[in-house]
Amino acid sequence: MIGTIFNVVMIIIGSTIGSLFKKGIKKEYHDVLMTAMGLVALAIGVNAIVQYMPESKFPVLFILSLALGGVIGQMLNLEDKFNNAVSKFSKGDLAQGLSTAILLYCIGTLSILGPVEAAVNQNYTYLITNGILDGITSIVLASTFGFGIVLSAVAVFLWQGSIYLFALFMENAINVDILNEVNIIGGILILMAGLGILNIKAFKTMNYLPALAVVPVMYVIFNFFS
């Protein structure tokens, strides 16, 4: 858990530094930072899709997982519940920034494979690298959305901690193909977040999060009948 703790600390430090900058940022610079974060999210999302799509054993799997996950998320009304919960503590567009931060920090190669490497091979390189990147990203996000971005550190700790514990106890059960499918879905979600930040198209991104849990189930089903 050393790598995960480092990652969390970097997010806290970055959010603190970024929130100090926010007080003196003019609107035109705020708009520039918003655009920059939107473009970064687009780039990361597209990169994940392009990188992992060719590795998919079942190209249609991500489509069904995203559709089914979206329906589940809509039934649970995750987006509105998330926004309402955040609005109790902060005004403005923190909910959008926080959801984007959670996606950027949690859904990616380093954040998923990092805990696995740490648990199986005691290799913390991925998590240390991820922590540095997240720290820098936190500065930009917090300078745009405020100190509330620090709440994403809790999500990172729970996410990476869960993966670490799973990898620790289920070392032989880890399936790279499932991780590939998860990264495809993650790339799509990050892409959706980027489009929202750029005001190109507003998505209820949080409603699609259940797709990440649907992927392993669909993979098992597809693999069984293949």
C-alpha cells in the first residue's frame, strides 16, 4: 500500500497548491485551464481506446457493457445523487471537476496495473509514477475547480486499495484480458468527461460507471460460450 499512500499524498499536496492559485486566477485564465483539462481528458481517453481496443478478445463486449452499465446507472440515478451530495459542500462546478478527477486518477493503466504490480512483484514504479502525474494534474484541477478536488484522494485510496487486496489474495486469478476491457470502458468515460468540460456535449458520465463492474461479468459469459 506504500505506492497508493504516496499517490494519495501527492493528490492532497497538488490540490492544496492548486487551490491557493485559484484565488488569484482571472476568468480568462480560468477558461484557459478549463479548456486545457478538457483537451487532456480527450487525449487520455482516445489514447486508452486506441491502445486497448486492438487487444480486445471480444470487440462487441465493451458495447454491451457500456449499454448495460448505463442503464443500471440511470436506474440508480448515480449522476444526480453524486451532484446533490457534492452541492451540499460546495457551490459551482465542483461536481464536474470531481467526477473528472476520479476518472482521470482511477481509470488508467498505471492506476490499475500499479496496485497489481505492487501486490504481486513488490514493484512500486507504476504507482510512484502515477502519483507524480496525479499530483501535477491535481494542481491544475484544484486551480480550476477548487480545493474540493482533494476528495478524489478518497476514491483513489479505495480504488487502488481494493485492487491491491484483490491481487494480493487472488494472484493467480488476475486476467490481463479483463483489464484490457476495463481500460477501454475507462477511456470512453474519460473521453465523455472531456467533452463535457469543453461544453461540446454534456453526458451523465457517472451513470456509466457501473459498466466497469459489468465488464468482468460479460467477459466470463462471452468466454464461456466462445
